[in-house]
Amino acid sequence: DQQVKQNSPSLSVQEGRISILNCDYTNSMFDYFLWYKKYPAEGPTFLISISSIKDKNEDGRFTVFLNKSAKHLSLHIVPSQPGDSAVYFCAASASSNYKLTFGKGTLLTVNP
Amino acid sequence: DGGITQSPKYLFRKEGQNVTLSCEQNLNHDAMYWYRQDPGQGLRLIYYSQIVNDFQKGDIAEGYSVSREKKESFPLTVTSAQKNPTAFYLCASSMKGGNQPQHFGDGTRLSIL
């Protein structure tokens, strides 16, 4: 049973445009959500997080939106750059424990 | 520089052998974690430890063992009981308490000869 789902295995955008990566979850106990970026043969790098008391969090070019009623979150990257090309993982946890549950990832390709 | 160091980067194991993957952090984090990643899959939790001398099984602990004798170190042993050990193994750490991001090392790729 996949509790965190990233339904798009891949996404391709043009440099300078917006990239929107989506994530859905099923566990109502999740109240903390994170996005990680991963290059091949490297560990994931933490990008941005959001707790369930907020519906938006912004850090530079990265913004995460949370829609609790829909159990949906998204990561917006504006403007997209070729260096953003990587696999992006969505993850979630319940504050009652330390465990993160990851989606399967979305491969973002930003074309020059 | 503060960070998480995993060694070695690549590891080969013969069938029937146990092998230990190293993970060291100098971030002064209380919690440490081991994940496994398979091609096209997300990260799956093997074991985690919130404090020294204590650890809990994750979702796929069978065939693995860990120890947490020091705050900085959380080695993972892949035993011969693990039927499909070929994977990319990632170690992470985080501060104590909920709602803390986990920070990852660069991983160890284990292959069976």
C-alpha cells in the first residue's frame, strides 16, 4: 500500500519556465512534508518542507503548496534551470514518529 | 565540514558473506536511519535509531542488523539471510523531535559477485 504517490515518473520543461511536481498521500496522520532532490549515485538533498499548519512555504525559486483536504502537495520551481534536472522525491511523516515515507520520485528534465 | 560520511562508495559481496556498511555523522544529530533504494523505487526504511544503544526496525528489516554504540556512528550489516542485497544503501540523520528534515550521505552501492 503506497501511502505517498508521485504519479508522474517524468516531467520535461523548458529553461526559464515553471516546473510543477505533484505528490498525493493517503495517510491522514501525516503532518510534515518534504521535497528532496537527487542526482544519480548521490544521496538526496533536502530542498524544502512544510508542516500541516501551513498551506504554502517558499524558499527562493522553490515553493511548496499543501492542500490538506485533497491530500495533495506540489513543488513549484520558478524559473527552471538546467541544473535542476534530477529526480525529485516527495516524503511525509507523522510528528508522532521519526519515520519518513517516500514516493517513488519524478525525473525532471530542464531543457536549455 | 559537517556532514554524513558513508563508506565505501562501492562494495562487492560474495554469496553467503556478511558485509558491514559504515555511516558516520558529525552533525551532532540524535537520530540516524538506513534506507535502501532499488531502481525506479523510492527509499524504503530498513532500521532507525533515535538515541544511542536503541534502534527500531523499519519496513524491510529482515536480513539486516544494526548497532548504535556511539552517537556518531550507525553501521549496517547485510547478512547472508538477505535474499536480494544488491541495492543502493543510504544513511541519514536528523535532529531529535518530530518535523525535522533528514540529511543524507552519498550512499553505498552493494553488488553481489
